[in-house]
Amino acid sequence: MNQDALIYVVGALLAAVIVAAVLYWRYPWSRPRGRYGTAAIATFVAWILWRVVLQLSNGDNLDVDNPFLLGLSAQDVGSGILAFLLTAVPLGLVSERDEPPTTSPRPP
């Protein structure tokens, strides 16, 4: 494994740990059925998957910060969207499928 790949894996692990910690300690609704774990795993997978897509498509030029989007790049936005989708799909279609919409978690 080269140094760049190691940096991406460590970054993905760090993001997953942060997601799990914030959800567990800040949002009690994430504790039943391990929702915080699902979100952490989905964040890790999305982070790595997005990096693989960028590498295969030679999309490193997407890492240009845009001053009109708070300094975010297309690469940042893409990883966030993919992380959201890969978290929402397993929660909405698998583990939380039987939850009625009226009991969906809301911020405190």
C-alpha cells in the first residue's frame, strides 16, 4: 500500500470514528439498533468508494477549492453526498424500514 492510499484509509477511519462519536454522545436516537454504527460504516465505505472513483476517473482536478462555496471543492461535496446516500439507504430501506415516518429522528 502506498503512502497516498494509507492517508485516505486513515482519513476515512477518522471520519467514521468522528461520525460514530458525535451520533452516540449527541443524539440518543442513534443508539438503538446501532444506528451510529451504521452511519460510521457507511461513512467509511463512502469515503473510500469516492476516492476510488476519483482515482479511476483521474478526477484529481476536482480538488480545487471554490471561494463561493465556503472553500469547498467538488471533491468535498461529492464525498459528502455519497456519504449521505450510503447512510440513508441502509437506514431507510433496511434497518429502519418498519419505522413510521412520524417517529423519524429529529434534532433536539
